[in-house]
Amino acid sequence: MTGTTLHASRIPSLLTASAAALYLTVLAGCGSTNSDSAGQSPEPTERQTAETAGPAERIALTYDGGVMVLDAESHKVLGTFEAEGFTRLNAAGDNRHLFLTEGDAFRLLDMGTWSEPHGDHSHSYTTDPLLTDQRIEGSHPGHLVNHDGTSVAFFDGTGEIHSFDPAELSADAPIKTEKAQAKEAHHGVAVVRADGSMIHTVGNEDTRSGVVIRDAEGKDVAENSDCPGVHGEAAVKDGVITVGCENGLLIIKGDEITKVDSPDEHGRIGNQRGHEDSPVVLSDYKTDPEAEVERPTRVTLTDTTSGKLTLVDLPAAYSFRSLGRGAEGEALVHGTDGTLRVIDPESGTIGTEIPVTGEIATASGEVSAGADAHGHDDGHGHDHDHGDGHDHDHEHDRHNH
């Protein structure tokens, strides 16, 4: 790959990182074992740091054989790094770093853009991006999520759970984590809350059934097994957590777990997007258990206060990677027709419709939004067009929906 022309067949994932204040709250993780995950840079990095007039947005994307970092405004390639096997990008939780899923590890990617608070304002800085040698290692890395100032990595091959403070991440130092253990290995996810308690999924290699809540000392305090195929998580207003099921979702408030049923016998909710100022969670929705690849045209909006689940019909299909939330909690869906739809999370009404790309097709010619993701900040978004191979910046009117 040369220049800044981005080709659809080589871009399976995209994340943006914008400079913002680092998380400063240090929270106690669950588990009793401290560990230093593998990876020590052979020498301290020798990158120069420059202060900037304001936050500098950058974009990271993976392609077949590596990962690259671009300037979000000019689309200039700032760095390319080789990577092997299936790769995926995960937010580290500090608005500076990402984790690259590579082989049997989460590998730290320094985006080289950040801000530091200074009284009533912040100072912003940039340096060269760097794919570091710092890793959290384990069998079959799965989900890596961030809540209440703590990031948590889940390893599907062993059920190991590694929690850490993202504010302590550095290109020059091993990543210190606290380890906990799920009862059995499975494709799962874990969340650590501000009080030190942990929520994690329950399952094994063959089936997944629900979630368990552990207190800060690691004691089980609540469990729900009425969530077949449990998958994904999101956080909404007041620290409420949701996880998806093949027949609905679970709402977790404190130590109370409530089931919301889907209107269909098989109404799978697997991926959710929350917002800290909204009690409503946006989720995908699939109804065909036999489909090899289902192209859904409905999403769900679930009010975690009332438990009301609303189905929203869309004029185009979408992918689980095509869901997002706006700066004020708007529900965002990028369809395979190239249109970004802004949905009122309270009413389920589709408001603004923004054509941001052409029709999205995979390398095989099938229409799919499966490799899209969006970065949104103050109503601004960034999309990669899988139809014409270009990037598109756009803004939506948050008051016109």
C-alpha cells in the first residue's frame, strides 16, 4: 500500500483517537494476583514531543499485514507498522493508546496524541505514533472494555481476566495488571466498576448462559443464567450495564439483574452502544438463527429505566460495527446504502439522514457495512468509504431530529 489511498479489501477495522485529558482516577481491580504482562521495549523511545494549539485527532486502521496511523484532518499517513494474523483495534481507555489484538496478545499502540489538564484548561501534545513491545498476553484475546477508569481484557482461551489502570500505560514499561478467573473458558467479557466489583459472563466452550457479579473481594453476590448466547456489553446513564442475549438483554443496576425479553423467540442482541448521559442503549437485532450471515434491517432501543424495548425499522441493512452514539446520546447507524442515520433514542424516530459514502461492498462484491466504525466528537464523524476507497468527514445537526 502506498500513499493515502485506502482500499476496501484491506481495511477491516477503524478507530479514532482524539487528544483529551488522561484518566487520573486509580481504581482497585478485582482478583488477588498482580502480574507484569510480557513485553519490555529494548530501549526507551527517542521520539520528540511538540505542543499543539489544540487536540489533534488521529485515526488508526488495520489492513492485511499491519496497522497504520493517519492524521484525521489531512489523512496523511503518520506511521505504518507490521502485524501478523487476524488483527483488531480496541480502545485502551486513556484517549491516547489503543490495543491491537495480534496473535495471543493485546499489543499497545501509542497514537502519539494526548492532552494534559492544567487548571481551567488543557495543554495538547503530539509525538510520532508507535506500535510498542508492551503486551498483555493470553490465549485467544477477546473483548477489551473500559468502565469507571478501569480497563479489562478478557481471554477466551482460558477465561483469564486482566484489569489495569489505563492512565499508567507507557511505551517504555510493562503493563501491570490484576488477574481474575472466570469459572470456565468461553468467549466472554468482563467489566470492573468504581466500587471494585466485577461483572463477567458465564459459559464454556459450547454454550454461554448469563452473567455473575463479584464484589471487590471476589465473592459471588448475584448471578443470572437466563441469557443464552450472552455477548457484548455497554454502559449507560448512572453506571447501568447491559449485556446481550439471543432472546433479549440483561440490565444490571448495582447487584440487581433484570431480563428484558425480545419480541421474537429468537431476537438476538449481541452488540450494544451506550452513552453516559442517556438511559437508552442502542443494539443490533437478528432473528434468523440459521443464517450464515444475517443482514439485519432493525435495531433496538432499550430504556434501562423502564425496561421498554423498541424496535426501529431501517431502510437499509447494517453491520454490528456500524452502530454508534453521538455527542448528546443520539443513536447512529451507518447503513450499507452509505447513509448515516441519526435516531432519537427516546422516540425511535429517524431524523437526519446523511449520505456519507457510496454503497458499501466487500471485496467479494457483497454489500456490507461490516468493516465500518465511526469516531464522533461534538457531532463530527469520520467514515471510510468501501465503495470508492476514500475517507469522508461529516457533521450532523444534533438539533434536527
